[in-house]
Amino acid sequence: MKGICEHINEIAELKMPAELVCEECMKTDGTWVHLRTCQTCGTTLCCDSSPSKHMTKHFHQSEHPVVISAEPGEKWLWCYKDESFAEYE
């Protein structure tokens, strides 16, 4: 895709969430607002609108740059490293 960062362009096949839950919030009875799925390892965690912001923490710990929205009906990718956004069909 033209104008999209190299990390998003490298995604050949999307990793979809196995379950619509934040894996870390479930361990601590936490709550989440929206979910994101890491496109490197497939982990699904909560977004920055959620109290624990687990996906951003995951990015900082793992350096896995690209996530997709795991929310039904949302079809977009975000690259933390380049702050790049792209929609898909």
C-alpha cells in the first residue's frame, strides 16, 4: 500500500483474535474498553482507552509494532513505531 509504513506493508496475513478478551485483564479481574491484536505474536490486549493500556505496554516490552482492532466491524491496523494507520477490507 502506498503511503503506509513498512511495518504495516510487511503484514501478509492478519492474525485475528482467538477470543474477545484482554489476556492480561483476565488475570487480574481488570476491565477494558476496546481490544487490539498484535500482528507479530497474536496476543489480544486492551487499548489506551482502557485503564491498564496493556497493548501499549506490550509494544514497549516486545517492540512488536503493528496491531489490528479486535473490535467487530472495525478493520484497521496501527503501527506504534511509526504512528501509521491503515484500513483494510
